[in-house]
Amino acid sequence: MAKTYTPEEAEALVHSHDPEHPANLICDLCREFYKLGWVTGTGGGISIRKDDVVYLAPSGVQKERIKPEHIFVLPFAQSSVPKPGSKRDFIRIPSKKGLNESQCTPLFWNAFTMREAGACIHTHSQHAVLLTLLLPRDAPSFRISHQEMIKGVRLGGVGKTLKFFETLEVPIIDNTAFEEDLTEGMAAAMARYPDAPAILVRRHGVYVWGNTWEQAKTQAECLDYLFEIACKMIQNKIPLEGDT
Amino acid sequence: MAKTYTPEEAEALVHSHDPEHPANLICDLCREFYKLGWVTGTGGGISIRKDDVVYLAPSGVQKERIKPEHIFVLPFAQSSVPKPGSKRDFIRIPSKKGLNESQCTPLFWNAFTMREAGACIHTHSQHAVLLTLLLPRDAPSFRISHQEMIKGVRLGGVGKTLKFFETLEVPIIDNTAFEEDLTEGMAAAMARYPDAPAILVRRHGVYVWGNTWEQAKTQAECLDYLFEIACKMIQNKIPLEGDT
Amino acid sequence: MAKTYTPEEAEALVHSHDPEHPANLICDLCREFYKLGWVTGTGGGISIRKDDVVYLAPSGVQKERIKPEHIFVLPFAQSSVPKPGSKRDFIRIPSKKGLNESQCTPLFWNAFTMREAGACIHTHSQHAVLLTLLLPRDAPSFRISHQEMIKGVRLGGVGKTLKFFETLEVPIIDNTAFEEDLTEGMAAAMARYPDAPAILVRRHGVYVWGNTWEQAKTQAECLDYLFEIACKMIQNKIPLEGDT
Amino acid sequence: MAKTYTPEEAEALVHSHDPEHPANLICDLCREFYKLGWVTGTGGGISIRKDDVVYLAPSGVQKERIKPEHIFVLPFAQSSVPKPGSKRDFIRIPSKKGLNESQCTPLFWNAFTMREAGACIHTHSQHAVLLTLLLPRDAPSFRISHQEMIKGVRLGGVGKTLKFFETLEVPIIDNTAFEEDLTEGMAAAMARYPDAPAILVRRHGVYVWGNTWEQAKTQAECLDYLFEIACKMIQNKIPLEGDT
């Protein structure tokens, strides 16, 4: 059974002087991601799991201006796995008003439950989107090898790091009208590609996860770098795999 | 009849400790827009309407260095609708000297009166300008569909958000020698395209509005993202509509 | 005869609490220009003339880390016009040691004497350099019309602003082995093109000036914008002049 | 024989109020390099040699978030030259825990021993990587002339600056599975190209050094600028050498 929180305990969940507290980190990282062009127009974000709760940014707010009191907190107990479209058991934080929960919640949950990830990042990076447009319409995945930055990416997002000459493979799924409806497609792709460290969503962006927020961020940066160089390689007719 | 202000009341209109006060916000947002390349060379800006007055940045000043005391304030009463070329009834703020009012005023007013917008942003973003150059010379509008970022844009700029698979349409009007002379062309395009959330001006930039400054900024970011990805799609011969 | 300065008077020339003092502005603006990619690798800079002296950044230092005490001050009296290769009559500031004067001095002086400019900016912007490489080898100048940003540029850099449909023309001169040796070529181009607001140097960068530092900066931004859009237009085979 | 340090002396090696102390500089510069896209995804970094010790950033940490207490210090005595794969004689700093030493150590050492460099920078800049992909597969080096920014680069990285019309040559070596295994290839290229100021590593990045951290940084910026403009020149079929 999920733990219950007094109003004071609930409020305390998002207020800390520790800059590494998830409620502070999410604000800080969203500001950084904004500068990278990953979360403009209120899109994208990051969710961090710590102990038995998950911290999430709200929906439809300017990600570079989020404050800790805007953060949603959801118990991680299996009984509370959020179903797309369902009402979620967010921990009620008295000072928070007038914000909506993110439609990304069940997608982040895929990473938490299927990979035991500690953090999951969603970006609308143009490099990710352009890559899904430059690859053939029926390409099931993005594949690249022989790039130093591959070495910053982990098997399945949470395992051993890949080697320079190994092929990184990131599945691509089609976008849906409602973000929540991506949940099943993302889960299916994660099951089919157990070594994939991320899921690309065509004409939309990417979901990346890691054991910790540091690893999730490192992998998001490495992958974004690879998406960018891959776009340039395709435009210059350089093969993405091999070292010719 | 428009309200009259004592010198102290007028001065108070642009001085506040609240970072969300329009006079402070305009300065803050212009600094952010400068980093995005939207308002370099003193071009572009943002106007915010609050209660019965409109706040505007002055003309010909470095937008990233504006201070609250530089902001112009104009009553929103219909009697004071600014005509292009006419003298405007700015509220006289004693401490302000030597600045010129913006030629954009009547264009911002189009958004305030025809859409009841709460804020209007004008950018010289290269993505907007390049897009008007890459599209056929006689294209009456920019049309794009099947992009996640479309979901951050509202019908007419102030209504319901668009859906992923819906077509966003932004009319393009020709530029004129004097910015004020765009007023009629912009109004005509807004009347012809009631669902348009913005007006592109060929070889010049874009006007974007919203119910609030947050929504105007969100839409300006989503549209700029779409202008940028559209330029890349055209250069790579990828159709802007459909999902092929 | 040039004024003489006591050590205290000389020291005072570069120390002020006023952020708009030239010695402070040069440091501030160089930091901003660095972010724009205009002065990386110690290249480029800005010189400001105020009253009877000229302020210049030193040579070969990281422009984003300059401090006021690094600034050189040179009397503007005609008797002290710096000749390329000659020793200059810098005002001796006791606290300054171990820095070299900039080879750009006589080039800045061209703007001060031939246009009575109050400030001159030199950038190594890639947009300027790429433009000189994309234009035909024998093109005597860069010409562009029908761009809104042209309206931020002044005739001769110091006169009336240009109109949207007017043609902006910036002469291009060849680079030389030593920066000082550009002095004559720049002066000849300025004499031949009295309306030019800047001089492009092939495979090197651009010199831009204005009546004040604000106008010089505004024009440097407008021109850099136009160089960038022109590169994109050439690469997409869009004519730089006219509105077809 | 290498000097021994008391715990207090060791701790003092990385704690200083002087912003120019290597332990502070490395943190500061890594933050700057991150903004340039040189060290994203924990890759890249800078090593500074001062007196008889070398300061290095740790491996696998976010370079923009390094703190002075994370810096590794290694004696520069010849007896302690780090062999790839060997255990290194880092000075034990009591407060440092849980960080790994960088695999780049022996590569930085190449610059310190073969060129008597005072600092060495390693970046994963996309301009460097794309350049190695755009040049012919069997090109032994990158060559460019007639660019102003060449004048910021020194012969062998530590000698006289090059001239505008001289040809800069940077050898390109193949990448290896483990970063340490680049040591020999880099040393061989440095021996074969004594005038080279840097070594490009195909599909990986670049190593740049200089007499001081300022010169290393200046050269890293000039070279990165040249890599970028060279990519654009190749894509526009403009020869990299000569002035045609």
C-alpha cells in the first residue's frame, strides 16, 4: 500500500536546500536543456526517481522557468503505475495549484519499470526530429557505428558502455495524436530492442534514460551529438556504419 | 474617456519589484529573445497588454539592454487605437526622455483588437525570413502538418491547441518600406485566416500573439521551431504536409 | 599639441564605476561578441572614441577576459595619427604591463578620421568570411536589397538609415599578411564607396563603424545578419538583389 | 625521486582562492568548453601543467559541473610518465573519492614531454569530427592556407605564429577502441609532423596544446574556427589551399 503523507511531509518533498535534490535538479536541468533547444515551447522535460517516489515537471509550462514548487510527485509503488488516460495518484502538495500533470508520465514509467532507470529525459531536439525525417520512412531504427561518442552510451541505457566500433541501435516509433498513446508503442519497442538506450519518436523527439540523472543526461548528450553528426553524414552521403 | 495619470501614477506604471510586472518582463524577455537571435540590431520585441494599458519597448534601442524606465505605456481604450503615422497618446512618464515610440505599435494593436490577445511578439528570426525565401514567391501561406510542435500552437493564436496531424497555416504578407504600412496588410491577412496564430512578413520576420505573454512566447518558440525544421525539410526535399 | 597626463590622470582614464565608460564597455562588449563567435581566438575587438582620446583593446589577449586595466588609450589629436608600423603615442598607464598594442589601430583610425565615427568594431565572424568565399573571386563588393535588416544600417555608417528596397553595398578588399597593411586598402575602399557602412576583408572578417558604440554595434549586428542570410541565399540560389 | 606530500599539502594542491589556479581554471574552462559543444557527454577536457605537477579533470564526469576537489594531480617527474594501461602515481588527495582517472592522461603527456607544452585541450567538437569525415579517407592530414585565423596558431603549437598565406597542417590519425591506445599513434604523428599544433583523431575529435593555458585555448579556438570554415568550404567546393 502506498505511503500517505501529511501536508507538511508532502510540501517537504519539493523543498530542499540541496541543489542535488530532484525538485531542484529538474528546474536546473530544464534551464540547461532549454539552452540546448531541447525543451522550447514547453515541450520535453526530465523525470527523476528517488527512493519510493518519482519527480516530474508539470505539463504546458515554460520548462526554463519551472520552480521546485511546480514539481509533481508520484509514488513509485507498482499499484500506482499510471495508465494512459487514467487519473494518477499524485501526492497532494498543498502549495501547488493550477498546474496540469504531464502526459509523458506513463512514458517515463516505461523506463522506470522496464529498465529500472533512475531518470528519464524527453527532448524535442531538432537533430532527433530531422534524423527521423532523413532516414527512410520504413527504417525501424537508427544505426551508427565508429563514433567516439558511442562510448558514452550504455547497453539498454543502464548496462555496460558500448565500444567505438560497435553499432548503436535506437528504434524509431511513429508519433500519435496524444502523447499518452505512445506508451504501448514505446514499451513494445523497448521489449523488441532490449539493448536500446533510447526511443526515437518520428516527427516528435526522443526518450532517453539512465541509472541516474547524471547517466541519463550524459546519454542524452551523446545521443543528441550522434543524431546531429548523423544528419550531417546523411546530407553528405557518408555511410552511418563502418569506417570507410 | 481615457484615464488621466498624475506624474507619480505614470512613473509607477513602469516601476515594480514584481519580476512578472510587464515592464520588467519585457526587459527580461527581450534579453532572452536576443540570445535566440530574434531581436538583434534593435529589431523585434514584445508588447504586453494588462488591464487597461499596453506596454511596449521603444524603437531603435538595443533590445537586450532595455530597462523598465524605457518602456512606453499606451491606454488600451478604443478611442486611442493608434493609426499608422498618427501621433499616439502615450502616457507621459516623467523620467523617460529621448526615446522614440515603436513603429510596430499599430501592428501589435491588430493582435490586441482582432484577437483580444494579451501579448504580441515580433521577431526577425532568420528561420522565419529564410522560410519566406525558400517557399514559392506566390505562396500565400506556410503550411505544415505532422509535427509534434504543432501541438503547442493555438487556433487563431488564442483558441484550442492544434493536433499533431492537423495542418498549421500561417499567411505570408509582403514587406513594406515603412513598418507601420504593414498594418492594413496584416489586418487583412488576419481577417482572411481567422485560424492563423501568426503572420509571416516576407524578407522581414513574424508577428505572433497569445492570450498571455506565456502563451505568446510558447507559440513564438513552437512556430520558430517549425520554421526552422521546415527550412531543413525544403532543403532536403521532404514534403511539409503529410507523413510520407 | 597633445595633452600630457600625470600618472594618476592616466590611470583614471581606464577606471570608472560607470558601466557605460569606454574602458568598461569594451570589456563588456567583447564578452558579448565572444558569445556571438565574433572574437574567438583573441581576434577582433572594438575601439571607442570619447572626447579627445581613443580606447582600444590590447593585441593577442582573450577578448572575453579583458579587464579595464588592459585597455590602451591613445590621444585622438591629428598629430598622433598612427602610421602602420610606427610607434604610437599611447598614454602611459602605470598599472599596465606586458601587453601589446593592437595592429588594428590604424584601421580603426580610418573610421575615426574618414567618417568621424565614434566607435569601430572588427569581427572575424564566419558569416563574413564565408560570404567573401561564396561570392565570385573578383566581386568588388557585396550587394543586397529587400531585407528588413537593411533598415538598421546607415549611409556611410554614420548618415541616414537605408530603406528596405535600397541596395546596401559593402566593398570587399583582399587580406594582407600583416593586419596593419590593410590600412591603405581599407582607406581606398572607403574613399571609393562613400556610402559603405563597413569594409569586408576577404578570408578575414569585417570592419564596421558608427557615430556611437550603440550605432556601431547595431550595424555590426544588422550586417552580420545580412551576411548570414546572404550565405544561405547563395547556397539556395536565391538572388541577393530584388524581390523575385 | 618524486616529492611526497602530506595530506594537508595534497589537499592544498586543489584549493585556492586564485581564479587562475589550475584547479579553478580547469573547472571554469570546462564550463566554457561545454557551451561551445566541445565537452558534452562527459567527453574532452583540459590538462594544465604547473611547476612540477600536472592537473587533470577526472574521467566520465559532467565536465561543466566539475569542482576543484574533483581534479587529479600527477607529478610531472619523468619517472612517473604514465604508460597506457598502467597504474599512475596520482598524488592522493584525502577529500577525493569515487572518481576515475582520465584515459587521456598519456595523450596529454605526449604534449607535455614532446612539445614542453604547459596545457593540452581535448575536444569532441563536431567541426573536427565532421572534417575528418569530409576529407578523403586516406588523407594523412588537414591542410589549409589563406585564412586570417591561421595567424593565431603556432608552429608545433609552441613556436612562432603562422602567417596568413602559410599552410597549416594538422595530421589525422585513426581512432582506437580504447582512448589510451591512441598514445603511440599520436606520438608518432607528432614526431612525423614537428610543426603540427594539434592532432586530429578521425571520428573522435582533436588534441591541441600550447605553452600556456591561454595559448592552448587560443589555438583550440582558432583551429576549431578553421575546422568549421573548412567543412563549409568543402561542402561548397572551395579549395582549402590557395586564394583563388
